[in-house]
Amino acid sequence: MTRGPSDSGPQGAAALRGSMDATTAPHRIPPQMPQYGEANHIFELMQNMLEQLLIHQPKDPIPFMIDHLQRDNDYVPKIVILGPPASGKTTIAMWLAKHLSTNLLSVESLIAKEYSPLAADARMHYQKFKMVPDMLLIRLMQERLKEEDCVRRTLFSYGLSQSTEQSSLCDTGWILDGIPETREQALTIQTLGISPRHVIVLSAPDTILIERNLGKRIDPQTGEIYHTTFDWPPESEIQNRLMVPAGIFEGETARKLLEYHRNIVRILPSYPKILKVISADQPCVDVFYQALTYVQTSHRSNAPFTPRVLLCGPVGSGKSLQAALLAQKYGLINVPDNIIMKVLKQRLDQQDCVERGWVLHGFPRDLDQAHLMDNLGYKPNRVFFLNVPFDSVIERLSLRRTDPITGERYHLMYKPPPTIEVQTRLLQNPKDSEEQIKLKMDLFYRNSAELEQFYGDAITLNGDQDPYTVFEYIESGIINRLPKKVP
């Protein structure tokens, strides 16, 4: 006779309820699922699409979502650059636009657009009142940002001939130079769903800006900005055609600075998490590289993230200590470096590694081991190389000693023995001899170049500093998204 669930008594019923109740059962998530989600940015993709749906509220969301996915523009540059007069914001914006192959939008370029009734209307206002009304400027922006080169990644071709022609995706997007000018503009722009990813504000003392502004010159043909002291063009042809921009005198500059300061303090709260202030009182090239570094940085994501950390470095680089610190603070599973591949596979497949993440150090040691790990599906999502000079490693390791009686460990420089009696009986591990250390370091650096190439997103750190300083850099690299590498 076949017995039903009720025939097995209370224990059988409880077992049946347990098997049917998902909340009481452990979640067994295959490791391939989170790896796929992280590799393809699924969480961010869905988050961005949901944001656009809520902003635009299309009647039929399905075609809207398809169009959004086909645009593939979630990661194109969307940058705002603000700053007072003479801070160099237009120069920095132009350099960034060239470097990132993106579109530069300013009030001047928007009103100069041909075949646009809105631009023609804006030009009339500007000629009469030397300004463009807020709503007209924002409508001009909307019109420009809807064009293909601003909303979609562009496929372009290049090559010397038809036979050698190749194609590549070019990030387009946009940079707003000096827009928004007021808090009202900033709020209206946000309401319309125009959301920058990075906002840069240039800052410098007013006295410096006034002095700098008086020497400003403009090339009427190219729009390039020059300066009589800091950036004078070498070509006599360009020198001869340079013009003094309108409004370049001390009183007018001071008035514009006062107006800028009055507006900027009300604009900044609109961009609390994506704002970076850069000092403009330094060489223009330095300002540019700081701005470029920032716009290539991805902001911290809210996506679920399980760290799979690989620490590489020569013997004595401190990777074991860093692994222990990560395990202690974040609960990662610290996998020892003396584990063989078969046992490593068994360990990384256990549920605590899948759910909590892991930190691996001292393995893989060469490219073959890295390929083997990769083929088995164990792909770290953060890789760090700790660089330490040979002399520092020798100092760290060759001066280590052990008391054979107590087992206490000492370091002749950092933790010397308390008495002469203890010092005379200390022993050195043969592995800490200078010859053995040199052999291990040579072996590591013989393979490290191939490993760095294999792990293309690896972060290289200076390991020759305080361990907790190194830990802060590693922690930052784990918490924040990897920077986008732009050639």
C-alpha cells in the first residue's frame, strides 16, 4: 500500500513543508550565474533601463526597452564641466572631447546650429540681450541630445584600403561646457531625464582668474583659446589672427565672477555623488589628466557583488597579510597558497566560497596555472599585483628569526629580541636566506609579465609601504568598479 504524506506522522509533514518552503531551504546558486551577471553588467543594465522607463513613461514599454538596448549607450561619456571665467573649462572640455571622441556642447555651439528654428530664435535673443532664456536653451539641448551621435554608440570604419578596412565601436555621448548656468536650469535638465555621469567643477582664486582673463585671446577660425603669458601659439599666422574676446576687462570679469559664485553654490547640491572639484591653479595639462582620470572612473554600483580576489606578488610582498585582513573584515574565504589544483577546485566549489567570495594568494604562479583556473571557471573579478623592490624584500625576510625554545618569532629590525640571551639562540629559517629569496623573486618576475597580460584588468600597487595603507588601496579597488581604460 502506498503511503501519503499524512501517513508518515508529524515528522514527515514537517519534512514535506520544509521541502516546499523556499524560505527555509538554503539557496544553492550555481557559481556561473553571478559570474555571468557581473561580466555582462546585468544588474546595471536593468537598473538603467528601469530609470529610463520611469523618466519617459512610454505608453508601450516593450519597444522603448528594445530601442534602449539597441542604443547601447549606458556607458558613453555624459559629462558636465563647470567653472568660473578664465578657469580653463572650455580648454579642458575641448581636450576631453577630442580624447574621448565625444561631442562638445556649449551655449555658443548650440545657438550656432544650422537649419534649426530654435537655434535661429536663440541667436536673435543672444544678439539683443547677450543671453539665451533658460527654457529656450534647454529645448536646444534636448534637440541636440536626441541626435544619433549623442545617443548611440557609433560604428566607424578605418583602414588604408578596402581590403584592410576594419570596424570599431566609438563612444560618442556628450560634454556640456558651462551648462547648467543656474540651479533652475540644473533642476529642469534633471526633470527631463538628462543625467550626467560625471560633473567636474574647476576652482581657483579670483585674483588669479582676473589676471588670467585679461591675457585671454581667441582664434576666430578654430575657437581655440590662447593666453599672452601662459599659452601663446608659436605660429605667426595664428598669432596675427587672434582676437580679444568681448568683455575682457577687470570690472566686467569681477562682475561675472560674482554672478558665477552666486549660482554655483546653488547648482552643486544637484550633483552630490558624481561631483569632483579640481584646482585650476596649476598647469593646464595637470588639470586635464586629473579630469580624464575622473571621467574614466566608474561610480560605485549597487549591484550584488561577490568578491573573488587574486593577490599576486613576490615572496615577502605582504600578500598573505593582505589576504588575512580581507578575510577578517569582509568574511572572504582565505584560501592557502600551498593548495594543489584538485583540492583548490573542491574548496572553491563549496557553498561558503560561492556565497561569501574568496581571496587567493600565491596561486596561480604561472600562465599555465592561470589558464587552468580560467578553464575550470574560477575567474577572479579583482586582481592585484603588489610590487616591492628587491632590497625591501631582503630586509623583510632575511632578518626574520625564531626562538627555538619558546617558538616566538622576531625580526632583527622591526621586532628585535628583548635580551642578548634570547638573541644569541635565535635561528634563521633556511628559506629566509638571501640566496633562496633571490631565487623565488627571479621565478616570480619571470612569470609575472605573462600573468599581468593575462589578467588585463589587474591593478598594480606599491607594496613597499605601511600594510594598512596597502590594504586601503586594495579595499578601494574591491569596493569601487574597475576604471574604464581609454587609449
